[in-house]
Amino acid sequence: MLREIAERVNFTFSLQEIPPDGYWGELINGTWVGMLGQVVRKEKDFIINGFAVVLDRYQAADFTVPYFTDSYSITLKVPPPFPRWLSVVQPFSRWVWVAVILSLIVLTIIYHILIRNDHKLVYNNKYDVVSSLVWLSRNLLYQASPNIPSAPGCRVFLACWWIAGLVLSTSYMSNLIAFLTVPSQTSRITTLEELANSKIKIHMLDYGNFVPGFLWSSKEPVLSKLGEKLSLLPDYDKVIAAFEEGAGVLEASAYSQFLFITRQRIKTSYAVEEKLFPNFVAWAFQKGSPYKLVFDRYLERMTHSGLVEYWHRSVVDKFQHSTGQLAGSEFSGEMTSLRPLTLENLQGAFIVLGLGTVLAILVLLIEVITNRC
């Protein structure tokens, strides 16, 4: 943006990337420090960093028209997916499983009572409640029923059960396909209240007390809790190291995205949906600067034409392409190839088979011991 304006207006410039004290702009004991302090003392002409426009800064310097809206977000590490063996139970929620099991128990008792005088048409072996449970369960496993009792009311009862069983079985099979092929993600934190009530610590680069002070002095319970969790670190290497250990990272939303892309953590991180401190971003000039209006005109044109957003997206995409972070995504132009299911996908079925085999052997041993005694 600065290069484009310099070419149009015909001026040269030199950049200072980091101020001597490392701060952006903070009022301490009535004196401005950081980048804004250099502008206030007329050591620098203006600041092109994404500077949030707030009252005390606005009174100390002249700000251009806002060219960007930003906020502060907290980035967390993506939680690991559920174990793949749980895929056999994940198609239904906990309460659906409870409802299915309780319904099957109650219906088994009702069915057992209904066919008490007509059980020989159904069972080849012993007539008991377990046999009734097994017989009714055939419907859930797509097994046909060769004999139907002629007891009064039984056929209406079975018709309703078969319709319900068809819906349950179809729903389970449909969801099971998805859970077998795609790992299900654990729930993520989406609100600041959830984060405040969690045990996750929050870290931020120490470049001033602008945002930390806002949290530390807040009377709002959620923001106050976040302030208690917050600690400042001297450089981004330590911030990323804390992130890898499970801490959250508080940073301006736009720069946070760029930070995690450049550190190649974009696939292992996500931002909490609820943001902090929404603000306008502008450039800061010396108070009474005569050429601020010239910059206003060009920044306004760049913003309205979409160039600011386009340049930002282009820089991010170019970096991701150069580091291979977009490989295999929709940007690469390659379709994901089909692959066969592996043991990792189907481990839940083999675990159920193994547990069922062990249980069957235990029951067999108990029956053998009982018969001998």
C-alpha cells in the first residue's frame, strides 16, 4: 500500500520495523512510548502498522480514514479427534442409545407377555425373556422373521416395531459410513465464556498494555477471568512454544492468521469464534500533518475498490503456495483420490467382534460348569 502511494505521489521512504523499546504505543505516566511515542515526539513521520483507533491515541496523533476492521482473537490448538474405535457408537448420541436400549427392554417384556400362549411358533428352543430379546433384535440387524405369532395384537405390535426398527437401522447405517471414513472431531471452544471457565492459559506477545490492561481492569466477569489467565511473553518463539503445550494465543485477528500461517500451524489451530475488542485500523500521523489528507484519499480508494483485501489475500495465498501449505486442498486443483478402508477405520468392528467372542466363551464355560454341577 505504501509503495503504491509513494509511486503515485512521488516520494521515497525508509522503514523502521521495530521501535527501540519494542512497544506499539502506550501512555505511561503521561508520556507516549513505542512507535506512537516516536510520532508524537516527531522522530518519525507516520506509522503504517495496523493501528487500532482508540480515544487516547486519537487525541495524540492524526489518524487516516480506516482502511480495515479488525478485532482480537484467541487461537487454540485443534483438539485430537475421537479414537477411531468409537466410530461404531458415534452414529447415535448418548441419549439415543439410552432410548434404543430402554425401548428394546420394555418391548421385549411386552412381546414376551403377548406370545406366552403361542411361543412354539417362534422359538425352536427354550422360551424365555432372552430369546424374546434376541428375536426382536433381528429387526435391527435386517434379519427376516420366518414365523409370526398369531396372538391377538401381536401383529400390530410387530408392524410398529418393524417400522421403528427400519428407521433406526437406516439412520445408524447412514451415519456409520461417515464416521468410518472421516475422523470425528472433538468439540471446540466457541465462546469467551467457555474459554474463561476452562483450564486453558492464555499468552500474548508483550508489546504494550493496550489489550492486557483492558482485560486486567475489566469489571465484566468473563473478561476479568480471561485477564487472570493472561500472561505476556517477550517474543513469538515463546508464544508458539506455549501454544504447542496447549495454551491459547491472544493476538489481533488479521495478524494472528498470518502468524500461524508463517509458523505453519494453520492446520493445527483454530480461532475462538467470539472476538474481543472490535476496532478500526488506520495509519497514524504527526498531529497537524499537512499530507494526511493526501493519504486519506488514496487509502479510501484502495479500500472501496477492494485492493486492500485483495493484496492481503494475495500475500497469504502466495506464502502458503510457496511453503506447500495448500497442497491437496481446493487450491491445488487436485481431487482427493479414493482409498480403501483400513484397519484403523474398522477397528471398532473388530473390537466388538473380539468382545463378543470373549463373552460367548465365558457364557459357554458358565453353562458347562452349571450343567456338570
